[in-house]
Amino acid sequence: MSESTPPQSERPSEAPAPSPSGTSVGSSSGSRAVYPDRRPPRALRLFVEHLWLLAAPLFLGLFLAVVSATNHLDLSYLPSPRALQALAALAILMLLGAGPYYAFRAQIDWARHDLILYREASAALRDAKRRLKGSRSAGAARTAVEAAIADLEQAIQSEPPSRVHAALDELDAALNTHLPSGKKGATREYTESIGVAVLIALFLRAFLVEAFKIPSGSMIPTLQVGDHIFVSKFLYGVRLPWTNIKLFKHTREPRRGEIIVFVYPQDPEKDFIKRIVAIPGDTVQVCGGQVLINNQPLRRELQQGTCEYDDYDEDRPLGSWRRVPCTSYREWNGNETYLTVHNQGGGAPAQGCGPATTIPAEHVFVMGDNRDNSHDSRFWGPVHYDLIKGKAWFIWWSAGEKTSVRLNRMFDSIHR
């Protein structure tokens, strides 16, 4: 992505003839700041240029610290508690940065001034070469622009900042005189940069990774209501946006035990998330709480101790959280092992079994880990490969009842 030309108001104003001690640069208030007529140390330039790399993880850490400190409080009466927690973290970050900034303000401003100057010089070179390439000018006009370009390139490589200032103005003058049209404005530069960033984001979302929120308890205990997850979208092939057409779908076949996001077969406007229980060629049958694959029951073990989970009742007008008692089993299928839950006292095998279903080619049979709270393939049949959006990857955010945040679930891998 090309760097943008800073707006004219941000460009350091031209200094008078440099003195041995430094370069004088005008400020917006009319006063003049004096910087040494040499480049700041490389380490200082790199620090100022990439300060955001330090600030981003620091902000995230402070945000999580604020969340942890306020997690026991009920902030649900506030209009946007998460935003307020983020603002508190941002305020702390600014306070932490204020002291070092004012202590080293002269050095930081010097480096910032240098970065703006050299970025503008590089952007001016790119623009000049583009305009020269598309121009039919010849003779003295072309020679003048080429000479100004060469002079600025040399100044960037070896001359002090005052020389770069002068060479940049010389190039501006040559362009305005000999190639007055076709110059990109700052607004166009920014618009193009933002457009490229948006296209990259859309490409990543369409073909590589997409974020989803878990709205219901059908995958409890593996996924909780309020979990936010990332889904890998290329593992089972590339699904063309806004269609059910999938390319390279047999490069990596879905496997038993994997959790997938797919388009709900009965309503293409909805996305569901379930676990694959059976794959093409399998015969699956459910007998009470016991799943049979090819007439063999899946291995599972009853879990001892208290079993409870938090569920969200979407059927009520404003929704409500409730604590649900349950019975839990650990189940093995394929290369995955996971916990399933059933209504309290349920989950035992039953003599009365559901119909046996043989999975056709390019289909999978899916079920939720919350077996008594799951609308799944037992009701609407197997899911076609073309409807699969991707494989669940990891949890990046998790919030439960009121404003509680499940810090222990963040960045937790979904497949063990």
C-alpha cells in the first residue's frame, strides 16, 4: 500500500538559510521551532514511526486490566459498558504516555518533523515519476523535471534536511511549471489508501477468516452464549461470496468431531454452528443420549460432580439468563474429544432409537454438544459441503450475563 501525501497543513514550512546550529521551521501558532540540520538517530525515528506497535498491545493489556477490575460490577445500566471500559483504558494509556512525551518532547517532535518531511519527499517522487511517465512533454520541460527528480533523490540519500526542503520545493516548482495537470491531491491519496485497505479486509473476510458471535446455547459447554470466535474459511475449499458455489472443496475433507459454521439448509439468511458427527458413507443413529456410527456406539464417559451451565432464553421479550442443571459426558469421535451435556438425569442410552441415516456423498451429519438444546441434523438432515463456511478456530472475546467478561476463555483454541 503506498504512503499518502500529508495534507499541506502538516508539511513543515520552509526554513530560511540553515544555520550551523539547526533548521528553523514555522509552527501553526506563528512561532518557529528549531531542529538540528541533520536526521535524528535511526533508533529514535524507528521508535516514533512504529509507536503504534507498542501502543496497541499496551492498550489491549490496559483494557483487559480495566475489565478484570470491574468484572464484579453490574454495569448493565450504562448505555455501553464495553465502550466506557475502552475509554477508561485509553485515558490511562494517554496518562502513561504524557509523562515520557513531555520529558522528551523536543526529540520526539524532531523525529516526527523528519518523518513527515521524508515521507512527503518520497510521495512527491512517486507522483512526479507517474506524471512524467504519462506526459508527452519533451525537450527542456522534460529535462527540467528529470533534473529536479534526480536532485531530490540525491538529497534524500545524502543531504541534510534543509537540502531536502529545497529540493522538494524545486520539484514542486518544476511540476507546476512543466506538468501542471494530473497531480494527486491529499484527499485522493487518502481515499485510494483507505479503498485498498477495505478491499483487503473484504478479501480476508470472504476467503480466509471471518468473525462470528455465538447467540445460543446449542454448543454448550464447548462454546458459551456470548463467545466471539474466528472461523477459518479456506480449510474446506473457497466458497464464492454471495453464492453456495465452493471451489477446491475436496482439497481437505471435513472430519468427524470438527466444529463447523454453515448456512442453515432451511434458511439461507442464517448461519449455524455444530459439530460433525458423521461423514459421507457413515450410517448414524441416535438412541436416547447415545450416538451410533456404523452400528458402533461412540466411546463416552459419564462425568462426575456437579454439572451446571448458563443459558440465555431468547424466547422472552427482553431475554434472560438462567442457570441450568445438567448431566455431562465426555465423548470421543474421530481425532476429537469433547464434553456433551444433557438435561439433568438424561443422556443414558435408550432402547428406542431414531431412524438410521446413511450420509450421502458431499454431506455431513451435525449435532450440537448440548444434545437436548440443539436443532440439528436429526431434524433437518445432513449438510451439503457447499453450505459449509469454515471450521471454528479460536475464541477472541467472551462476555456473559450483564457485563461479566470471561477472561479465561479469550484466545482459547476451540479444537483441542
